[in-house]
Amino acid sequence: MNIQIPRGTQDILPGESEIWQFIETKAQDVCRRYNFREIRTPIFEHTELFTRTVGDTTDIVQKEMYTFKDRGDRNLTLRPEGTASVARAYVQNKLYGSATQPNKLYYYGPMFRYERPQSGRMRQFVQFGVEAMGSADPAIDAEVLALVMDIYKEVGITSTKLVLNSLGDKESREAHRQALIDHFKPSIHEFCSDCQMRLEKNPLRILDCKKDRDNPLMKSAPSILDYLNDESREYFEQVKAHLDRIGLPYVIDPTLVRGLDYYYHTAFEVMAEGEGFGAITTLCGGGRYDGLVEEVGGPSTPGIGFAFSIERLIMALKAENLVQEANPSIDCYLVALGDEAKDASVELLYQLRQAGISADKDYLDRKMKGQFKAADRLNARYTAVLGENELADGSIVIKNMETGEQVSQPLTDFVEYIKREIEGGLKA
Ligand code: HAM
């Protein structure tokens, strides 16, 4: 039987995995510069964590969660996102009491959503995210935005747009909510059944509906920015002022509402602007979620963060032609001829690796030509040939594959010689 990979998942093979490693390293470097530290949480959590925080009228909770009962009859869910888990861990481990405040955390790992797979939309995808918890200073909003834009800059993506909105505080959101109900109610029968259900429960979600996107009432819907109270407006002004101060460009989009319920004040997305990009142009989403920590049983704690998937980042890199096939190389390939030399090469190979040299040998009983071909394919910088004659006089022939130059060295000096050559080459 030919078993295939589940829909919406992918294998990342050598050649592609190097791009992932490159992105991981860059993102971690930027986080280190901004003094964010890594947190790792489980891949599954109690289902209630997500229904309570992401929101029970969201698409994620209603349609997309991988939920199952374990053998102990517990209701568990493969995490659809990372923020709720970080908030849970923050409370459970009492990070609100830790000496370093605010807690600036980043995470990296697979998330699961039962969505209709298409380019940029997977059922298993990997998010890189950050959460800064414990500060309501608008300067930290600007810091988080600067951080994500720095990651895009570091990996080389240039065609991005930072889109910003404010969802206001509780009072502003309540006023806006009522305005939305008044706006949509007379014509709600034109909308899908989900939106009809959302009207009273959570009308903001209507603005996020994929089915009713083109209904003219969407465009004319009341803008949250007209309902911000003085405090919320002032907060938003300060965030923008900080962005202006550091020269980070952004555009305001009052229709940006995000697909999760926990946001207040700042909400943002990074969009791809490159040509040849698919239908899904959102690379990253995030915002402020004052109230989330309380929702999972902790003390009132402000927080802000974002997450982006590596899959969409790679799409953006490809759209800008920035992905090159990885061409890895090794330092040394051992060519061994004859049974005795083959046995000796096992030991030499081990010694090379102990000395920190990347090395390999033949395991398929190839002839000399085949072994040289294998060395070529691996882009070996040096090839060392050990035949019966060399073994007899305790030497080995080393070929610099770039220059073609060959030297014979005593076997006892071999590892040191390769090490010196490689270190010299690195300095040159
Ligand atoms: P989100 O907008 O649901 O927010 O997802 C954030 C990012 O994850 C998206 O912009 C996209 O890059 C990626 N993503 C989401 N779904 C998929 C998918 N099916 N396939 C591929 N990539 C996907 C959150 O998850 C929030 N937790 C972000 C956040 C952190 N807010 C505050 N802190």
C-alpha cells in the first residue's frame, strides 16, 4: 500500500530544510538583539484554553481545530496558535512574578488548523512568534513591530507593507459593536448563516468573513477608528509617534480586525507586496491582547505579540527570487581502495570528525571513479586516497579539489594537515 502524506502537510527535504534553518537562525538573531528569550510549550493543550481565548465565534474554534479525546477522556486540541499557550504558561509558571519585566518571549513550532489547503494555507504550518507580556507602554508596541520588520529585512524580503489599526479598549469596542449591529441588522438575511449567528454574539467577526467579503455593506461598515474613546485614541497616537520616531513606515487600515478575539488596541498585519504572490498576501499578524492573561486565570497583564508562518515567509522569498538551491559542501571525502584500506578509513573518518572536520566516505563499495564522483557530488574540498601502497608505507594522498594539487602525507599527520589546510582556507 502506498501511503501518502496527509492533505495540508508537507515534507521538507534536504535542499529546502537549509532555507528553514537560515530563517530560524536569522529570526533568533533578531530576537536576541531585542532581548527576547525562547519559550517552548506543548503541542497540545486542553481544548478550553483555545475556546476561551481565541474565541468561540472565530473560524479557528468553530471549524479548524484538531480536537480529540485522549484515553483518559480529556478534551485536547493540537494548538492552532501560540499566544494562548504562552499566556497559560505565563500564569502557570508565575512569570508575572519574575525578576525581569516585561517578559519578552519568542517561540517557534508547528501549529494545526483544519483549513482548506491552498498555496500559503496549510493544515500543519510552523509559526515563529513573539509575546511581550507585562507592559502597557506604547513603546513596546513599536519595539515588537520593529522586531518583525527587522526579521523580514534580515532574510532579505523587501516588498512588505506594515498595516496598522486600533481596535480600542473595552469601552470603544462596545460602542463600535453596537454600531456594527445597527449597521448590519436590517440586511443580515443577505449574509451567510455564520454571520447571522455572529451578529449579536460578535459582530466584529462579520468583517472578517471570507464568504461575504464582497457585500457592499462591508465597505460602508462603521470604522472602529470613529469609536475610539480619548484614551484609546491617545494610545494609538503614541504608537504611531514611536514608529515615526524610528522611521518605520506603516499604513493605517481601519478595516483590519484580525481573526482572533483577544485583541485590544494595536492590531497589525504584514502584507506581501511582491509581484507573482498568490491570493493570500498576509505574511504575519499580531496585536495587543490586554485581558488575555486574566482569561486564563492570571492577574491583569497587558501583552502584545505577533506570529508569522515560515511557509508564507518562504513564499515571499520565492516571489522575490531570493531562494537559491542550497549547495552544501564537506571538508574531506575519504577514498579507500581494498579491504584493509576500507577498514582503516573507518578509523580515520572518526578521527577527522573528532577534530571538528566534516567528512564522509563510501558505503556502497564503489570503485575509485565512483568514489571520486561521490566526493564531487558532495562538493568535498579535499579528497584523501588510501590504497594498499599507501597503507604499506603509512601515507595518504590528499587532493585539493579546487586547485587539483596533490600531496602525500604521513598517515600520522593526516588529520592535523587537513585541519590546518581548512583553517588556513577559512582565513584566506
Ligand atoms: P494569525 O493571524 O491567526 O495570528 O496567524 C498568524 C500568521 O500565521 C499568519 O499571518 C500566517 O503567516 C500564519 N498562518 C496562519 N494560518 C496559516 C495556515 N493555515 N497556513 C500557513 N500559515 C498560516 C495568530 O496566530 C496569533 N497568535 C498571532 C499573535 C501573536 N498575536 C499576538 N501574538
